[in-house]
Amino acid sequence: MWRVGIDVGGTFTDLFAWDESDKSYTTAKVLTTKDDRSKGVVQSIEAAGIPFDQISFLMHGTTTATNSLIERNYPDAAFITTEGFRDTIEIGRQHRKALYDPYQSKPEPLIRRRNRFAIPERMSVKGETRRPLDENIAQQVAETIAQRGIQSVGIGFINSYANPAHEQRMREIVREANPDVHIVISAETRPIFREHGRFTTTAIRACMMPVMTSYFDRLEDALKSKGFRGSLLILKSNGGVMGAKNAKDRPEELIESGPAGGVAYASYLSRTTHFDNIIHTDVGGTSFDASIVEHGKGLITRSYELEWEVPVSVPMLDIHSVGAGGGSIGWVDEGGSLRVGPRSAGSEPGPACYRRGGTEPTITDSNLILGRLNPSLSDKFELDVAAAEMAIDKLAAKIGLSRLETAEGMIRISCETMAQAVKGVVVARARDPRDFVLASFGGAGPMHACFVAQAMNIPKVIIPGQAGVASAFGATAMNIRHDVEAFHYASLDDVDVSDLNRLYAELEEKARHRLLADGIGASETKITRTAQMRYVGQTYEVDTDIPNGIISKGQIASIADAFHNAHRLEYGVSSDDFPIAFVALGVTAVGALKEPPHFNFGAQAGRANGASRDVYFDGHWIRSSLYSNSDLKPGFTVTGPSIVEYTDSIAVLPPGTSGAVDDSGNLIVTIAN
């Protein structure tokens, strides 16, 4: 039986699969079908030649939810909240993205104001009813929703994390008038304080449920029609996977579904290369993703924002994404400066050289003109050099540069954008990039990795043998995982340990129930506990590991030590002078699947074929060595300037770099100071 991982990106749909019996593997890469991404999933399996009835697990990473949210491309949804809080999801926290920009504007609200309703009701922070729910107005709102034909409704009342009774009753009233709509309540979405994040996350779930339910229904039908009888598992933003049914119910957990596979592959590399700290980067056709893998694990954040002032309050891998990829388009701004991205040519029409109707200059066109791309694209299809030159020439004429200067300028700008994304994720977590190696994934990743590493003073780059389908590979290495949280504020010194034990037991039961829905029994489940804790008076929390089992009063001191250590790791300081408080409790439940084997992607017999061609670096054509992955036997060395052509990606080693192939077939590149 085959374990299949599929990553659907903005331009390409990638597949990596391995046979669970003989450990053989196969890959495929097809253009993403934007009209219905499920078609591309099926096409990638067919391209790989895998019988659908021989697939045990299909692990699927998707950007469908993210794209729909960013484009606001979903059916109208409604949001019902407490009187006085109707505009919370639009006002946000009144922060400014650019302090001195008088022309900045907030993102378009997730739900239009005419579909946001306020109901008289009030709960206290202790869960006591201050003002009963006005059921007459509630019924009027439910009837208005029915008249407008709205398909999904989010309900978020103030302080409902302390007592959800009013939200539950509001759901009953809406259901009576709208029996077929999706209804979600914030007390079940994220039962935590800070209403902006809770309301926004609830609105995201409401908006995405019709979209993702429709998508997964189409995908399941398409797979079954081909004979698929295995388990369909969806990649989550927290670094795990879940079944399709759970994914339909909790689509807000899919925001970073696609990039999560890359983090999983970086974790796999950490285990197999013994590099403890890795900066994972992934360059696709549309975007660039960066994150940290430390001691073999991706770092988690709870302060993720889909857009400025659009927080998603769920545990997510700390991934920073920017619009920089192979399809990123070059353009000139109002001041006459050359810019690149975030707009992308995607797969339709794609870069000008793809012969699919694209006419705008992209990063792929630039790499082709500079000699870094083979016009035959490793014998996959012929790239149109003349079309790429025409597109670049139009841009060059606007800024008064030559064709080559413009193309190289686009690459430099794009690589600097990528480097700033790396800086954003590394510096925000108080890490030094010089303590890491950079792992480069994606079809376009190895072409730019050395330049990004040079910009950030990162000493080494890992280019895996399967860099072009790394996120798909990573999907096959993931376990089923569910995170469950609950608000609980208490001083550490005065906390009632019986409350802690009761709440953790309830959270563990919920987590086990979700795993059971994904086919994981109690004997296969691993539970870990965390708590969001802070020094009293702080406005941010730090995740702290909490011991399993019955917590006793005698363990409070060790919990305090764990918090101090976690705070010191994140912020460089800790203090015994301030009291500590619990803010929320969390449980992570993991159902472990069979790990992928240790693959060796190196050639069995390497050779140097002596091929070379001129490649443009720093304003000059330089004769550069050419290699293919069939040349790269473990122990083989490569000196820049060189081009290495893999099956699904191309690596560019500029002058001053050198690389050696390790025992697994990864090219480890040393960056000159």
C-alpha cells in the first residue's frame, strides 16, 4: 500500500509517495487546476501511476481556505454578537501597521456590516448573567438571516468563554428558523478571553465551513469514483493532520495547511542530517514561506495574523509568508522604482515563458534569461526564451535599464524580500540566524537559497534531493494531532490544583474524542499538556510544559521553574520578583502513524560529465559547471558557480560557494563569508 502526500500550491500541485512494503518512492508535479483544485489532486495521482485502491493514507495540504479568505471569495456569512460589540471584528485593537502612513487602510472585514447583528445580553467575567438574552430580538435576527439566504452564521458573545449558555440558546433560535445553515459559536471555536481574536476566529470558521465542506465533498467523491478506499487526512496549521470530517468542522485550523508539510520535512531532515536547528524556507510559484525548526520541532505561535488586525487564535506553526515566488511579477511603482510581487502569474496564465498566454515579466522569466534555467526545463517542456525576453524588455524600457540588469535586479529584489521574511520569523523569536542552517524547498527554492543565506549571514544551506516536492514529502511524515484549550485564570501561588486536574481531564477527554473520530484508539494516543502563563501585569503569555498525571501542590515550584525557562528562551530574560499566573490550559493529543523510512536520494554512481554554460552573476557572464541529480553520489563535491538540475527543482550555486553531497543525497552548501 502507498502513503501519498499531496501539496496544492498556487502554481503547482506536488506529489510524493512511498510504498509501505518495499520503501520505493515516486513523485509527480502537475499544474494546479484553479477552477477546482480537487481535479489537480486526482491528476497528480494519475501522473504518478499509483492505483487509487492501493493508497492507505492520502495526506493533503491545501491553500484553498487561505486563498478564499484573502480574496474574500466565499458565500455571505452572518455574525451575531453582544450589543455594543457589532464592529469589534472591524475595529480590531486600533493598532497601526505603519505608524506614520496617513493613507493606510484596514483589510476588508470578513463579514459585511449589514450581516453583523447585535443582541442585548451580558455575561460577567465569572460567567454570571448580568443581562438575559433578549429572545424576541434574537428571533427577529434569525428570521432576517433566513430572508437573506445566508449559509453560515457565527455567534460570539462577550465573556462566553466563562459561560456559553447565551451562545448555545442563540444557536437554537437560529437553527429553528434556519435548519440547513452552518452555525458556529465562539465558546466551542476558541473558549479563551480577548474577544477580538475569539470573534475573528469564529467568523473565519463560519465563512470557511461552506467553502471547505464543498471542496472536501468534491474531493472525496472524485477519489471514491477512482477506487480510493483509504484514509483522507488533511494537513493542519499546527503541524499535524486530521480526518476530512474534522477538517470540515474546523476549517480555521487549515490556514497554513500547505506550508505545514514543509516544516514536517525540515523536522525529518533534522533527524536524518543531525542539524539540530533549521530555518525552513519554501519557494513556490506564488509565495515564500519561512519558519524555525528547533531541536527537530517547528515552533508554535498563538499570535498569527491572516492579515493586519485579522488574528487567528489557534495554535499554529510560526510560519511567515510573503508574496515572492517563481511567478512573482516585476512592475514599476509610482515613484519609478522596480518592484517584484506580491502579485503572481500563478499557473494561469503563468510566466511568459510557459507559453500559456502570460505576458508580464516574472522571476522565472528572469532566471531563464540569466542562464540559470535550462530552456528545456529538465526535459519536461520547452520554455519560450523569446517570450521571456519580450516581457523583460517591456519592463526594462520603463526603468531605463538593460534586459540583463532588469532581470538580475528582479532576482535581487525578490531574494531580499525572502531574506526579510526569514529575518521576521527569526528575530521575532529572539534567535540568531548564524546558529541555524537554511533548508531550501520548493521548485524555485534552491535557485535563490544561497542568495538569501548570504543576505542573512547563514553559514550553510541544505538542498534536499526532493526539494521540489518537499512539502508533499513532509505530509507523509506527519501524525494525527489535535490541540484543545480552555481559559483558566489563576495565580500560580494560589491555584486550586483540583481545578487544574479537573480541567485537564476534561480537555484530554475532548482531545481523545477527536482522535477517535479520526480512527485513533486510546492505546495509540500520546497526550501532552501545556499552559499559557505570564508574569502578572504582562499582556502576553508563554507556553509552558505541564507534567501529565495528577498534579500536586508540591509540583508548583517545578512548574514555576519551567515557566521561567520558557520565558527566558523566548525573550532572553526571566525574573523571580514577579508573581506568575495561569491564563489558559492546553492539551495536545497525537496519534502516531508509521514514520517514513530513511531515504537515500543520492545517485548510486556519481560522475562529472564536464558540461557547462554561461550564467549571469553580478553583471557578468561566467562559465558555470552543470550537474544533474544523477551525478550526485554521496561524497561528491560541487564548487560554484554551478547549476544542479534535479527532477523537480534547480539549484544555483553562485561564485564563492561550495557543496558536498551527504549520505542521504542532500547537497550541503557552505556560504562564503
